[in-house]
Amino acid sequence: MSYASASQNRIIGGQECPENAHPWLVLLYKSQKPYCSGLLLNHNWVITAAHCYSSEIEMRFGVHLKNAYQQLRVSVDMKCPNDNCSCFTEDIMLIQLNSPVDYTERIRPIPLPTSCASEGTTCTVMGWGTTSASEETYPDVPYCVDIEILNNQVCQAAYPWEVTDYMYCAGVLEGGKDSCKGDSGGPLVCNGELQGIVSLGGFPCAVRLEPGIYTKVYKYLDWIQSIIGESPTESDLSEG
């Protein structure tokens, strides 16, 4: 997505995610319309992209089919690095829920990263964004696609803004697989951990040598933990 279209990302070249494989995926609504994704961190906090900021956000949990969900919460507070939710260079935001979410088989927190993902790592990106690279065709279920962590210089060559060490460049060099409009705030999951958050890219999506840019969650780990308090326990993360 470009800066102008950054709030409207989606998955290209993928397929429907397995129904019970994303218990931490959250669908964000404003004005009763879905517009971004987020990830459940614990009973009280969701993480997403800062450019998904809205004065009031409704969050739906336990969602696969877009209009079917198990629990619903609204935002009571939002936190961004340096208290600035309009800075795309630090495109990460924490949302405090109005009441705790109850864990179920379909609602679980996502593990935070224990280290940065290395170049060449295969990761999965997912969301309810458009499945067409040049048109807006939105599915009723989340789509998943596997992409790779690339050298940041690939994205630096593709885009006019600075690609920093707080970002991942991820995709496939030949194109055809990418996040796109409507996927913003969704996860880049590597080896079962939340490594990235869908942030920026070009449009049309999935163009050769124009991968996506993802916020590097590990770089913000201390900030995240200072706000959300406890991390999920092993029993929280298990499906039993």
C-alpha cells in the first residue's frame, strides 16, 4: 500500500485460512464496517497498525466467516509509541478493551516473538483484505499466503520512504503473493510467533520487486510489555 492507501490492505495469491488456525485474529470495525485486522495479546489488549487508529473501534473475536463472531468488545484506550498514532514510521498500536475477553477454542492470544526473524524465513500473512491485485474484491473469510523475509534494501529500492530497522520487507521477488487493501494491522506469523504487522506497500499489490512492509514487533517488545503487563501463559496459548 502507499501512504495514501495504507489503511486499506488485503491478501493476494493465497487461499482461505484453515478455520480453527487463527484464534488470535481479530476483525476491527468502524462505523459498522470492517476495515483492519488486529491480534489478541491477552485478555485485555489487542495489537494492530497505528494507521488503523479510529476514535472508537469495535472488535470481533472468534471470527472466520466475517459476520459470525463469538465475542465483541470496544476500545477504551489506544497507545502508540511516543503517543503518536499518526506516524507511519512507527506503525504499531495497542488497543485496550472495555472488558476482558474470555478464551475459548476459537479465541486465544498470539505468542510474541522471542527474537527477530532472519532473512529467508518463510512466514504467513493473513487477513480479510482484497484478493485481487488491482481491484477491490473482499472475501467473507480470511485468506492466508506464505511469503519470505527479504533484505530491507529490496523495499528501499521500491519505495520513496525510508525503510528502517523497525520494519520487515517481506514478499516474493517475482510478485504474485502479497498483503493488500483491507489487510492492514494483520499478522506476519513466523514459526508460530507474531513477527510483523501489515503496514505499507504499493498498489496494485503483488507486483514484482515491490514487496510489503511490516512493522517489526520484536523491536517494540519492551514497550508492549510495559503497557500490557503479563504475557500469555502456556495454558493461555494452548487450545485445550
